Amino acid sequence: MNVNKNRIKIPLMLSFLIFSMLLNSMGVIILQLSEKVSYKGLGVLESFKDIPMAIMSLFCVNLIAKTGNKNALIFSLIFILVSCIALPLVDAFWFFKIWLSIVGVSFALAKISVFSIIKNNFKDEQLSSAISSVDASFMFGIFFVNIGFGTLLTSSYANYWKFGFWIIAFLSIITLLMLRAAKIDEEPNNDHRKKSGEWKFFLTPKLVYFFIIVFFMVFIEQSFNSWLPSFFKNNLKINSYFALQASAFLALFSFVGRLITSRLILRFHWFRFVLVCLFMVFVILGICQVLISYFYVDFKFSLIFLMPMVGLFLAPLFPLYNSEILNKVPKEKTHLLVSIVVIFSSLGSSVGSLYMAIIFYKDVSNFYPLFILLPLLIIFGLTFFLNKTPITYDREHQE
């Protein structure tokens, strides 16, 4: 089936933009509730999003196979539309937990659907480029939510900050209309008879390395996206507005990094690209830690500009790893692959948030860059194994 690639890619990018704003509004929520709720309590709050996301990803594979990727994505956006309209109308902390659970479940549906649509409609370098473009929109969502809510919190309407989620609801309506009009090649897998060996395939060494990398990548990204505003506010003693604005530059650099990646991946091998990015992240975080430890008084405000630059090199990593694996996995295993990625992403997000909550609770956030460097070393080592290990599977079993 011939499909218009741009008419497919744009609503997918908008979908990830929407979920990015929702998932990364945690930085805003943590800042707003930190005076009423302890850091331990806020660290646990993330799990109300991640645990339902992980559970849903286990059970929604067959559901998506029956409804189709496009319909599943539409359903997830409808859930978000309703929940975002309701959030400002319920003035209670417990509703944040319910709202985050809805966001988690919806994102599980959306992520599996989006990646499956990309797998079915794009090939090879175009697939890698499509993933980087979609993930770039995810980064722009972080920038938009920090700038938008940061501006709202410093205005005369600061007490009505939760109504900012109505803008996300409106964007969901636009995306729904675009999705309904898009002609998407589903290429459904109608053969559900052979289930033995499904999970065995995902225990191959290359995929195990990949899943561990996914866990630590989200672990690190969560440590930045949700907790960098708190680091700026606590350690640099700047107000919530400037903390969010400074953190927004992390998302802006991340957006640029993934946008550049969507172009350069067509020319360079992913492994070399990853090594360059990891090296630059090590250098920037190392410089930041030295400034904090030895030159804090004179150069602490330079961290506002230096730390967000990490996003330029950190952001390309996740789509590069994803595209390397997605290109090599058979189409009929895409749903299950992405569902496992969602599970490991959810676990990484929850553990990363708890990790950072403990660091801030113990008042050792002056070692913030160092604590992020530790899981990066694990990713660096596993990348070499991931590159050298082939994916092997029983082709006869697929027939």
C-alpha cells in the first residue's frame, strides 16, 4: 500500500509531543508540591505512572493486534483528552496519582502503536530517521512544558497552573483529527497460532543487552528531566521560574540533538555515533562536577548553561539504540518488543526517580553529575557487546 509518509509522521510526532509534555510535567509537579510533600513522597509518585505503564504493556499486545495500531493510538489520545480536562477540576493530591496512572496506561498503548506504525511504514535508514524525528518531538515537548508552565507560574494566574493541561487536551483533539485522516499501512499479523518461542527469542544476548541499556537510559533521562529543576532550585538558590527555564534548555538541546541525528544517521554508522555522544556526555558531566566541587562560588551559575548542553549528546542515544534493534527484529515481533521496552523504561523511570529522591533527601545533590555518570559507565560497556553480538532466531519457526 502506498502511503503519504509525512501524513503518517506528523500525527506520530504530535502524539509523542503530547505524551512528552504529560510525562515530563513531573518536574513542574515536584516543584509545586515540594513544599507540601516530602521528597520521599514525590519520589514514589512517579511509580503511579510507571507501574501501570509496565503492567499495561504486558497485556495490550493482543489488544493492539486486534484493534490495529491506529485505533489503539486514537484510544490512548482520547483517554488523555478526558483526563487532562478533569485534572484542574479536582483539587486533591490523590487525583494526581489517578491521573498519572491514566497517563502511564495511555503511553504504553501509544508507544507500542507508534513504533509498530513506524516499523510497518518505514524501512532501513528511513526507519531510523523516522524514530529520531518522533523522539525529537518528544524532546521539544519537554522544552514546551517547562517554558509554558514556567511562564504561567510567574504570571498573575499562577494559582491556575493546572489549567495549562487544557492546552494539551486541545492539542490532543488536533492530533486525533489528523490520525483519523491518515492512511496507515497496518500489515496485521493474522497468525497467532505459534506462541512457543516468543519469549525465548527475547532472551537472546543482543536483546538482553539492549533491554538493560533501555533501563539505564531512561534511568538517566528521568534523573535529568524530572530532577534538574530541583537541582537548580536547591543548589543554585534560584526561583521556580528560572529553574524551569534553565531546565527547558536541556530539552531544547535534546530536541536539536535528535533532529540532527535524524539526518546524520543516514550517513554514519550508529555505533560510532553513540561512542562520540557518550564521550561528550562524560566530558560535560565531569566538568560540571569539578565546577561544583572546587569552583562552586565563582562558577556556579555557569552550570545553568553548561548542564543543559548534556541534552545535545544524551538525547540521540535512545533513538539510535532503538533503531538498531527495531531494524533487525521481524515485523511480527514488533508489538512484543516494544512492550518489553516499555516495561524496562517504566522500571528505569521509577528506579531513577527514587534514586534521585534519596540523593536529594540525604542532601548530597552537590554530587548530582557524579551520580548520573555511574549508570552511564554501564551503558558504555554494554554498547560494545550490543554492537558485536548478532540477533539469531529460528527462521523456520517464523514460517
